[in-house]
Amino acid sequence: YPWKEYLLYEPRAGFRWLVEAKRHWSFVVPLNPGDVDTSGPRYKGERFSHFQSGQACVDGVLGEFYWAVAQGERAGTDDYVKPPRMLSREQSGGSAMASAAREAKGKKDRQGVSNQGELSWSLGAYQPADELWRAFHLSGDPPPPEGVAPNQPSPWAGSLGPVWRRAMAIVAAIVVVFVLLNVAGGQTVHRQTVSIPYTAAPGSAEAATFAGPIFMPRDGNVQVRVQAPVSNSWLYLDGALINEETGAVDEFDLEVSYYYGRDSDGSWSEGGTTATAYIPTVPPGRYTLRLEPQWEAGQAPPEYQLTVRSRVPRFAYAVLAVMAVLSWPVLMLLSWARFEVQRWNESDHPWTTSAD
């Protein structure tokens, strides 16, 4: 891909470069090779990741230079990134940047040039275009950059870690509160073993059960739980919680079914012997519970255990709370991943391929 290098000079700082590629800008300074630990590589203790290697070729030269620059010059390049910085290695018989590093100090083995041909190391820092426009007093707005630069800082990287740490702290608090509520919460307000008359028919008035009175001490949900020892059969209950003072009715239904057997694949089973229904937001007061059972025709009416509890913590609410807390961190993580995929797909180590 093409890029442009602009040579800058300041008497005290010496020569520097502005490098532009796809309308992304980097401010580049030459380095002494002895300052770079090539195992990694590392510079000032920071480890850089290999991004790409290639061959650079000078396509054109414009302006005055104090070293010979010729069109067609080639150099081998290796780029390593740790956004917003990029560590670059360049080697050839006459690369522009290596020659500039040598001529800038007037001595060999200075500012990134070894005595084996032209070898240079340089460090680039990503530079927002609007800052350059202000620094050089350019009119208008800079053109928008294309894609993601190798050393472009991710807008999500700095906040991703803190957001996830805060989210996990909140999730831990939710789990602790839920566990404490499960241990201390929920009050059993009624328990009864219901025996359906043997002569009753499924769905008949004779089979119906009226449990109560049941006293709800405080506002909250109500859990109705039924356990029935069904075996290759089922029990269905049409239920209603009736407020004896206001006449308000909350209807619900429950079905207990359990089947098992064996086939060519071995033994199997489905269902269970318990069923639970929840009635939300029941005010305090005196109640009656009506249950109208149905069961498989031709079988004896089953006996079942009825348990009614008030203000029972629900696992589903804890799950919804955790999902709500994690929604923003997950979106941030996906945005960060999308940004990094764009970055690294331009490298020698793409995160995805065209087949993906």
C-alpha cells in the first residue's frame, strides 16, 4: 500500500518525519539500534507485536534533501505495534529514512544506523489529523481517514477494563443478595396433602379442592408448588387464588407429568413429579386456593402434596439483572473486537479470513 513521508527539521530536535497512509498520520523519530531489544522486540521495556513485513520502494521524491534519494530505491521493512506506537525496522543499501538518520548527526552508527549497510529503527506515534491541522494552521477540516491504522488507538481499549471490573463487581453483589434472599426469604403459608376421592371423575366438582384460609402477611409474589407421584401418567390442575375480602381472582395452571421407558437407544425419561406456578404481586390478606384436577382416564386419582409460599426470590429475576448489567460491557467488547479485527486483517496475522 502507498504512503507518504514528510521530512521535518527543528534546530534543537533535529530531523523527524510525518508519515501519512490512508489519511492516517504518525509522528516518527529515529532510534539508536542499541536502545531496541530485538528479542520481542522491546523498547524501553515495552513489548511490541509484529504487524507486517515487506519491501518498500520509493515511487517519487519532491523537494530538497541533504542526502541522495532516488526513485526506485528499495528497503526491507518490519513493523511492530503497541498502539498508539509503532516500532519500525528498515534495512537496505540506501533507504531514505536510514540515510536521513545517518546524515542528521553526520556520523556513522548514530541515530539508528548500523555499520552493516543501511539499518535503522524508528518509533512512530499515532497523530490525530485535527491536531496536525491546528499545528500547521491549515484551513478546513482534515479528510476522514480510511479504515483502521496499524497503530491507531482503539476508542474502547482504555474504558473496556474498568467497565468490565465494575460490571463484575455488580454481578457479584447481585449473586450475594440473591443467595441471602434465598436463605432468608420466602415464607411457607400453607402446606397440605390432597387426596382426591376415589369415586371422583376428572374435572368434576367432587374432585375439586378448596385450600384455606391462607393468610398472606405482606405484599409479594406467591409460589404454588405441587408434588405428585405420577408414573407414566399426568396430573393437571386448574387453579385460582381468591381474595376472600375483595373477591379478586388470580388464575394459574399446573401440570405434572412423568414418562419413562426403553427403546433401541436404551432407557429414556421425560418430565418430572413436581410443578411450580408463580402469582406476581399479591397484596396481604386472607385467601382461598381452588384447585380443579384432571388426570388420565382409567387411572386412579393421584394424591398430591401442595405447598404455598409467599415472597419467594426468583432465579429468573437474578438472571435478568445480570444480563442487564452485562449488556453494555458485552457491546463494548464486541465493538473493541470489531475494531481490532479491522486492524489486524491488514497485517500478516489476520484475525479472520475471506472464508470467515
